Amino acid sequence: MTNPVVFDFSGVYEQESFCSPGACTWLDCTHLTGTDCYCDSEGQKAIRELIADIPPDGIHFIDNGNYHYITKFWTDKIREPWSLVLFDEHTDMQADMFGMLSCGDWVKEVIDTNPFLKSVVIVGASDRLISQVPEEYASRVHFYGENEIRQQTVWQEFCRERIAEPIYISIDKDVLRRDDAATNWDQGSMPLWGLEMLLRSLLQHDRVIGIDICGECPVTSDIIKEEAEIALDSHANAELLTLIRDSLRK
């Protein structure tokens, strides 16, 4: 497996220890403009050029949740039938408000624009946000709720029934409880061990195209708080990276 690709927008990864120098492909994005939360045309062009020669295979770390739309750029490279499995406290299917791709509407954009996408599975989103998903998307988006999360056999059956194609996995750590991750958005209640349990089953799928992980903590002026949050996120990233590598080697 190739080295993980790290998108450094906020500088937070420089303070995390999960990926040592030389063990990852580092993409310096700190100089890019028009990319925070909303990605304008110039920002999209710059990011697409940055990853033009990098395939969607492998593991990608994409900074905090404001940049989750980068998953769309990776999956735009897929040229075969595929399914998206998203772990997220949010559905990321909001209505387009400013005519720009955003961290809040990228899933809807992928559904609308990617002809190879067959289905979307969203795991861990809040009931309130699920209820706001437009009805016209209901046939292509499947939600896996908290009750099912606690039953691994139900999850395995769900995967077999709903996911036949190669999969791309996207993980926003805001799906996790605050004891296991610190993000810049409201968070869910899933423990890290619960996410790892679900991932183990999912990584047994016939083919995993690629995986990305976001949900880093914000950089703040509170040094003590920031150090604790960075350590928490680095631990979660290290755990997920080890699990994914070990599972995909088998």
C-alpha cells in the first residue's frame, strides 16, 4: 500500500504524531485561498491540479471537517461502478446556497454529478439531519442508525445486501463521541472501538478503492486545550490507520 496522503490546510497535522516524516505524502495547502468550508472555482482548480497524478487508491487525511468536500475530488477519479460509505454525524446533503461546492453539500453533489455512483450508505448521522434529506434522494441513500450500530451481525447483513460494488469509504471523526475525538463541528456518540468494529467488517469487502479521514480539531489560542485535542485526534488517526493497513494487507 502506498503512503497515506496528507492534506495540510490548517497546520494541525504538523503537531500530530500519527504519521512520521517520510511515511506520508505531504500536500501543503496552507497557501490556497477560497477553500475553507466553501470551495470556489479557483480553489477547486488548485486542488484538482494538486492531486492530478495521484490515484484515489489508498488512505487520505483531509484536515478538519471544513474540507470534507475533497472526497468529491477523489471520487471523481473513479471510472467504474462504485458505492460510497460515509461515517458522519451529518448527511452533508444540504441545499446549495452560494453556488459553490461546500463541506455541507458535497454528498448531494457527488450523487448529482458522478455517473458511476450506484449507492450511498451514511452511518451515524443524527435523526434530525436524516429527516431533512430531500425525498428524491431516498432511493439512493441508505442510513444505518444507532440501534443497528450496536448489532454487528445486522451490520454485516446490511453490507451484504446494500453494497455490491467496489466501495470508497469516507470517515469524519465528528461521528465519534468527544471522549475519542475533538472536531470543529458538533459530534455524535459512537465510541472509537465501535467505529473500528464496523470498519473491520467493511474492510472485508471484495474491493475497497480508497479511504479518507477528516475531522481534526481547530487551531485555537488556548494552547493547553489545543494540545489535549491534538493528542486525542492523533491517537484516533493512528488507531484507524493501523486498523486499515492491517485489514487491507490480508
